[in-house]
Amino acid sequence: MPTTRPAVRARATGAIRVRAAVAVAAGCLLAASCGVSDAPPPSGSPTSGSPSTTPERVAATPTPASSATPGESAPASESPSASPSPTGPPEFSAKVSKVTRDQLPYSWRPGCPVPVSDLRMVTMTHWGFDDKPHTGRLVVNKSVTDDVVTVFKRLYGWRWPIYKMVPVDAYKGDDFASIDAGNTSAFNCRAATGSSSWSRHAYGKAIDLNPRENPYVYANGSVAHKNARQFAKRPLDKPGVINPGDKVVKAFQQLGWEWGGYWSGPKDLQHFSKGGG
Ligand SMILES: [Zn+2]
């Protein structure tokens, strides 16, 4: 969700002079895969619908029927070597891939502040509201792929549910439609609302997480999406809801991402951005 705050616009403008992207994902440029785990991903998300042609790892092995209760079987450890029970959900997996112009038919266009070559598709496991694993995709700046994988691995370990996660191109780049569908997304080459400056999403350095459960709340308490009105208050103890000071906020903060829920005035409860703004 964009913002109209002057401070944010200033930051966005400053970010145009962004430092050369640190080659955090340099290995990914050279290697065919940057998978965090070799464990097979779960069955493809039923929400996958974007025109991606990225060679993604496709589930070849169905998830075995599980009798484990997800909440009880959630591993407390975040160690990369932590393994669920053989009959439990698959381990978290993530793959970072280059993207092409054709994969971003609506979200990128000439004149955007970052070239397509600076963007990556992160295909990774996420927990769902149906208490099952899914595979989702986020398009982000190549400089933040490690951050993204780190945080979403933790979310999965907590069985923290994400409703849906596909690039906004599935909604023709329409931010309102993506939010209305409860879709978690990152890159979208668009200006901040009411501004000629770029949103942090236009750099691939902002993520809107569960936008229905975590709406943009105007200073007067209103929200633009009717289906999100029940989620405007904080704290709120419901699945997929981000609360001040909770583990989700801290997971992002530890990597230098700021939460829009801490803004004064309007609060963008779904919004995390690297370096703020
Ligand atoms: Zn946002």
C-alpha cells in the first residue's frame, strides 16, 4: 500500500540514488538454483495463476498424508538442519530465479527505477490458512533476497499463515485488486498514492503481507477495503494478523526492515520495507 506521507516520498526520492546493489544474491546469478533446502516443495499452491514461465521446481512428490497437528508439530528450532517428522509437512524450501520482462507484463515498464535485471523471483514454501503448506512467489530486489528467504523461512517454521502469494501481474498490476484478494506481494512499479515519487514497492524493497488481515488504516480509523474492516484494530488475535512488537515484526526488524504499523497517523499494517518508507 502506498503512502502519501512527505517523509516517505523524500526517502523514495533519495533511494533513487541508491547505492550499487550489494551482490547478496551474486551466487544466484551464477548458479542455477539457490535453494535453501533440497526437500521437495509441497503441492503447488491452488492460487498460482500468474503467467510465469520461470523454471520453478515443481512438486514431484505429493505431500504424504499427515496425522500430525500442524500447530503441535511446528519445529521450535529455526536451525537449517531442523527436520519435521517424516510424516509431517515438508521442510521450507526457497529458490531464487532471474526474471524476464515477459514475466512482469504489468508490474514493470520502461522508466521504472530498477531494471528487470535487478529483480528476482523468490519461489518458496508458505503456510496457508487451510493449515497446509503451499508454494508462493514474490518478486523482490536482488539485494534483499537473503532477507526475504530468512524471514519467510521463520514464518513457515511458526506455521504463520499467508493467505496467498503471487506476483501482482496476476492482477494486471492493480494494487487494489491484489489487496482485495488478500494477496501478499512485493515488487510493483508504481508511484506512491498522490505522489509522483516511487513507492518502495517500485524498487522491490517492500512487502505487503496478508493485506486483508493487515489493512492500511487511515488516521481516522477507516480502511479502503470492506473485507478488511474487521481487521483494523490492534492488537488483534487472529491468524495472519501482525501486531505491534510481535515475532513477525521483530523478524523483519532484525534484518533492517521497518513496519508500516509503527507509522504515526495512517498505519500501513501490511507493509514492511527495507530501510523504511
Ligand atoms: Zn506496501
